[in-house]
Amino acid sequence: MAPVPRLTLPDGTHVELPEGEPVGAVLAPDALAARVDGTLRDLSFVPAGDASVEPVAPGSDDALRILRHSTAHVLAQAVCRLQPGASYAIGPPIQDGFYYDFDLPVAIGEGDLPAIEAEMRTIVEDDQPFLREEVSREDAIARLEGQPFKREIIESIGSAEGEVATGDRVSLYRNDGWVDLCEGPHVPSTGRLGAFTLTSTAGAYWRGLETNPMLTRIYGSAWATQEDLEAHLSRLEEAEKRDHRRLGRELDLFSSPDELGPGLWIWHPRGGIFRKELEDWVRNLHVERGYDLIVTPHIARSVLWETSGHLEKYRENMYPPMEADTGDYYVKPMNCPFHVLVYKSQVRSYRDLPMRLSELGTIYRHEKAGTLHGLLRIRGGTQDDSHIICTPDQVIDEILAVFDLTLEIHRTFGFTDPVVELSTLPVAQSIVDADTAERATEALTLALEKSGLDYRVAEGEGAFYGPKVDFHFRDALGRLWQLTTVQCDFALPERFDMEYTGDDNQRHRPVMIHRAILGTLERFSAVLIEHYGGAFPLWLAPEQLRLVPVADRHVPNCEELAGTARASGLRVHVDETKETVGKKIRAAQLVKSPYVVVVGDRDLDAGTFTVRDRSGEEHQGVPFDRIVSTLAEEARTRALGQSAF
RNA sequence: GCCGGAGUAGCUCAGUGGCAGAGCAACCGCCUCGUAAGUGGUAGGUCAUGGGUUCGAAUCCCAUCUCCGGCUCCA
């Protein structure tokens, strides 16, 4: 007779499990699953012998994943009830929720989601147990007859490396006669689910391959409690309020009229002043850091792009050529070839190096139509693009200096704690030989090690001409944005036959570092708008001070005060509309004007004013010259918070 | 590019085969006001574009353009 299994609980105590009893029998009733000897299992799992057992408590990350996965099953079951001929593919838990992919006899849209959700609720009310069975592959295929995707998965299991199951047996989960191939584990029964909602539908290729059939994906969100779900939904609402496309319109910053073409944007006066401030600052900072400013055109002959390799490797992202009297011209998708030409305009010596060539270069990329997204994914944009051309000995120090500048720039906006990623060369489509790629990767790795930054490696994610280091920063809502990219390039110097004379009087090949710290200004602006929710720090605010006359007769007083403030470099708006003070305050608040000063008899008599900031807080009795000097100082220091007076 | 949805006044939207609508914004008055919407009026439209069905189309059909949500976070 087999010995009774002895279970070790997380607190170190031991319990004996009566033979044939599942682990759930000894765990708290709120447990959703169990971790048995480190592996996630159903509560119904019966251990073969002694084991350590840990409950998967509600609210834990494991529990959330299981909950979401189980909810995905309920979704699939509901869809199959509503559309009996449906094939179901995969339905994993994801960030904040889950999805399931289907091939449906009848197409559905978002309007069909309430009906599906209602069906899901009845399944939850039924409190159907999730029953696990382990069967042979043949049996599994038989049980899932008419499910081509499941068949494909079953046949592929164990064949590719890293596949989940091994051996000939796979697991099925069944509730109420509906069967899915699934590794598990699941919650004990559907009654444990509930805090979920379906969010959207989408097309998704089977296994993500464009050559595969397009399936219908249904997305949902699921949480441990209704409160968590509601908190998530209000986070989405907050993100929507901060959407740069919406704020760009509301704050009158930019637009993309149809006549321009997709992915192209015009900046309005209020957006223009914001960009000017950003650009002036970033240019000056570069000059301070030893960069030289250059200017290059938007188009160039095809020969330039042949030499650079763009026509060979980057053509699909380039606008088609323009025919002209002197040959074919291409609009530039990158600035680097032009910077090479600046370098090559003279014979260079090691004394010229490092050369740090910088421009706000406007580029055009013919991005795939479906990938465009506001200012975040555009076809025309301006990069803070620089190329550092240096000797191999100087590479590491130059890269370190770029890292340093990167951190300084992002700190100015309140972005800290970057997530740093080293992307190695994409082997297949590179113009670089393995040896060169190795050298470039090594240089970046050495610089990263020396910088002390934590980083992770992404194999094969680099640019076609070289490996790169990317910096991602977290915004006010906790979202990560890839902003900075630093690329180490041994290929273009070769292709363009770039040279310098060394102190040995021999010719040498320089190294080129590509780097954009803000990325494109359009994209960066979008990130800033969402980060600040449109409430820019004073130095970037299109309007810095708004004066509100109490009555018409105070307009001249406001104009006079505005003149004083403007003389100190402040951007001031006087609200001359014939509205009530309350209405004018509201208008100022809606355009997120940082400071509002109401000007009436009381203030003019006293010679002091009440300053209202964005939070609505009022600072009383402030002389106007102090308002001006305080705001000027706030702008000068690029302060992130508002002044207290 | 592909799947699904959408396109009506500057903005947000109603209108589902029978005269093109509302709120906000704009403009013109009245009010001269004290920290988030005072009040009356006026103007504003090729209902994305082109074709079709119909006595009749914003509405139904087709095509095109544009926008929105997505297109492995792998049972």
C-alpha cells in the first residue's frame, strides 16, 4: 500500500493528504489553484507522493493569469454556443485581460459583444467545473473534431523546441460538454469568475503570420474583483483623456487634414511655439555638448541611396522616386547619408575627430497604412538626429557621453529609470558582415557595462546597418515609450569609403555612431502631451499667463500689464471676450493655461493680484513684478511643478 | 497590406427611405460682472468622394479616400 502523501505548506508545516484527495482539500477555500513543487496545478490535482504545496491566492499575479485564461475559455464556450460552426484557435491571458481567436461562420463586430458577454454570464452563473483530462494525441484530435487550429496545435506540440507538453499525452479541459485543448491550470469552476468585460474585436492572423488566414480576435479584461475591473476601466478613461490626438485638437496644437495625406501633420501657432521652445533648447544643449549644427536637404539623387544601402534594404519604407531632369530623386527616410557627405567634404585628420554632426532633420517614411497612429507613428517627422564620427578608440567614450546626454534630457521632462535594451543585428537582412557586427555589438556592450546601466538584450532587433541601444522611459501613467536610440555603425563608413589620416600618417576608417535622443519631435511631443496630460511645464506652455479683466474698462490695464510681462519674455494672453469672469476662468482652465490673474478695481487699487494656478489654488496679494519674476524664473529653470509665490 | 468599425456644422453627437437637427464654439446685441459655463439673437452643411438602386437617398448597394481598434503577450 502506497504511503500517504505528506504535503509541505509555505509556512513549513506538514499535512497528510488522504489517498486520492486533491491538493485543494488542504488549502484555504479562496485558493484558485495550487503551486505543487513549483508547478502550477488545478486544485483537483492529486499528487503522486510527498510534495510542497502553495495556494495561488486571489489577487496574485499567478491567480490573475489563471483567472484571465479561464475567462478566455468561457468566452470561447459562449461564442461556440452562439455560433455552433465556430473554430477556436488560441486564447491566452494578456496584460490586463485576455483574448480568444476564432474563425467564425458569421462575421461579428463590436456590436455583438454584449450578447456574447451575456452568454458568458450565464455560463458563470451555471458554475460549471473545469474538468481536466489527459489523453493521447489521437484521442485529443478525435475529441476536437472539426477544429483545424486545435489539430494543428496538437500536431505541433513537442515537435518544436520549447513546446509546452512532451510525450504523447496532451491535456483537455471540459466544461458542460465544451472541450478545449489546454495546458491549464484553471480555476475550479466558472462561478469563480465574474469581474470581466469584453472590450473590442480585431483581426489577427493565425500565429501572427500575414500569409495565414485572418481570424477574429475578441479582447476582454478580467480582474480579481469588480473594484479592480472598474479601476482598470477608469485608467483607460484617464488615458483617453490624455490622448495626444484629442489634446492636440482641444489645445489647438496640430492637425492632419486629409489634403495633406496620411501620417503628415501641420503645427498650429500654439503647437509651433511649443516646438520652437523644445527645438531651441535641444539645439543649444547639443552645442554645449560639443556638437556642430548642420543643415541638409530633403531629397537626394538615387546614387546616394544606392551607396548607403537604403535602396537595397530600406526601399519599402521609402516614398517612390521623383523623376527630374538630372535623374531620379528620393525623399530622405534618414539623415545619415547627408551627414556622411558633410564629413567627406574635406580630407579629415584624426585631429578633426570626434566630429559630432547634428541637425533637426526632417525625414519621410512610407510606413504601412495600417500602422499610422496620430503623431506616434507618422510618415513625415523631424528627428534630433546626430552622427558622431570618431576613431575606434573614441567609440566607448562617445557612447558614454551620449548616454549621459540622454539621461540629462529625459530628466528635464521628469522621465527617470530608463529601461535599456541592446538589440543585436538582424542576421538575415543586414548589410554588415558578421565580424563587423560583432565589433559594433561589442562596443555597445562595453559602453553599457561601463555606464553601470541595467540592460537587457534583444536578439536580432537592430537596424539593418548595425546593432543599437534603445532607452525606454516610463510616463506619468506608467507606460513605457521607446524614445532614444544609439546605433554603432561600421558599415556606412565602409560603404562611403570614409577616411581620416592618423597620427601615423596612414589612412584609417572612422566609426559612425547614429543617435536620436528625442527620436522624432512629433512622436516625442505626443509622448510629452500624454505624459503631462496637456498641462505643460511653464517653459513649454504655449501660453504662460492669462489676464482676465473683470469688466471691459479693465482691458487697457490688462494690456499694460501684459506688456510688462512680455518684456520679460513671458507669453501672455489677455482675454478680451465679453463674458463673465467665471466663464473666462473656465476658458483658461480648458486650454490649460498655467496661471490666471483676474484684474479688477480691487487689484488695481491695492497694486497686488491674486494668481490662480492650474489646480485652482489662489495665491493672494502678489505684486505684479513678483508674478513676472517668479514665472520668468520658473520658465528659465524649466521647473516641472508650479510656483507657490 | 489584412480583419472589424466609423466618416452629418469648427468640436461632440442625434437623425435608419419623405423639408438637414441639437449642445458647445464663432459672430452681433444686452449685461459690466470677482475665480470652471449670465442672457437674447445671427450665421454656419456638396451629410467624406464618385457611381448605382428608387417617384424620392444622410439613410440601401458598389468603388475609392481618410480615420479608429487590432494583426503571437504563442495550447
